[in-house]
Amino acid sequence: MSKRRKNQRVEAAPRREKIRDVFVPRPFEGLADEPEWIALRELVPAASAPLRLTPDLVEEHGDRPVTLATVLPMAAPAMTKPDGRVFIGLQRHQQSGDVSRDLAEALLCALRTEPGGQVTVPPLPGPGPRLQDILVDAPLDVTMHEGFDFWLDPGAADDPTVQASLERANAAIYPTVRLAAARAAYWCRVPEKAHVRWVLGDDEDAALDALSRLSAAGALTLGGGTKFAGMFRAHGRLVPVWDLPEDTPAAAWEEPVAAFAERYADALTEKEPLDAAGRRARQGLLGRQLTLR
């Protein structure tokens, strides 16, 4: 082949479009239940919630039931069932800088897949619709699960391979209870300790000031035997964490969490700048940010 013809072939080869990734710090902003979306993605091992498609998607793809799951088998982004049901997974291996765009693309790919077929989802979806564009927005109706049996079709657990996989997945679940005392507040027990973790729905600066006022007043714990462990950021929101006695059941913390939520709400209404004690408390809280969830 002559050098000229070789160059012509190289020039004729199509150029692969480079997909630019964009980081979105609050991917669930604008959704009615932003803190709960964050909690299900970051705090909860096994839970699900039904989702409703916008009318135009229902018209295009039919009224297929869609279920949001904390995690799917092999941390898959989406799957379809032979009866047309669609599942999307919040906790997955590959993701871009915009979680909302990732989840929307996974859902759209699943809708375009034949029922029961394997869903293929690009790791970087590029520009396109987000959850806020394709869902009828409403508070999430969360169902907690003790295991991942909700993944399975009737009779599937009779397969020994499926059963073994399910048992391995279930063994990784730590006990978690959704508290009624505050939205997006969860009790969990991990080896040798228990926690309450609460995704706050308020602006980060306002939430931090309110926590600082409570800290300065000595009102940051959930009662005797508890300790404010610190907080971490998740998708643009603060998540305070409390250490609790391991052997006290989740139900016993409903009243203390409700009382704290009331104190926190009162502290949010204070508009005066922090005093010296509050400023010191704020610096202390910033120094106690957690990296482990």
C-alpha cells in the first residue's frame, strides 16, 4: 500500500466523539425527597421504592412498573423482568459526575430493552435527560428489606446457584431501620456499635450553624450513653452521625431523635450571627468530619 493511500485511509477513519464528564454536587436537587434519595444511595443496604414515569414516557414505552432499588445483582445499573418490570440500582460500580443523569440513562436504556433482556448502559452517558426530567416527582414510598429476595422472580430461589448468590449478598447486610421520627434518618448496627445517621435537607451553611448552636448549648447528643460522632457530606447535604449503645433496639431511639429534630428545627430559625461559643463549636464540628460511612 502506498503511503498516500495509507494516509487517506487514516484520514477517512471516523473520529470517536469524546464525552465530557461534568461534576454535579447536588444530583438530586429539585426532587421532592432529595434527602431520602441520598440516604438510599449512601446509607441503606436493602430497600426499594416505586417510581412513576412522566406521561410522555408512558405513551412511548407503556406503563411499565419501575422500581428503584438500593442495589441490584452484581451492582448492575438496571435490569428488566420478563413481565416488563424495570429495576434501577442506586449503588453501582460505574458512574459519571452526575448521578441523576446516570440513573436516568439507566432507566431509559432499560425501557428500550425487551422485557427479560440484558440492559446495556454506557459508563459515561453524556448530555441528556436527568431523573428530574423523566419522573413524576413525589416523596419516595420506601420499603425496607431484610434481604435481597425482592430481586427474584417466583421460583428463582429454587436454583442452587441463585440461592448461593443470594445468601452471599444477604450476609453483607447490616441491620438497618428507617426511623419515623425524622425524614431520611436511619438506625443501623454494625459490629460492636450502633449509629443513627440522618441526611439533613437544609442548606449546608444553615444546617452547620444550627448544629453549632446545639453543640455550644450541650444539646447535640441523643441522651445518656450516646455520642455525637461527627458528620460527612453526601451529594451536597450534611449527614450527622451518632454513636449509640449496641444493645439498645432501634425503636428506643424514636423519641430521642424526634426531640433532637425539634431542637434542630428551633435552632434553624435563629437568624443572629453565631456568638463566640457558637463559632468555636462550628470550628470543632468542621474538624470532626467523617470520611467513613
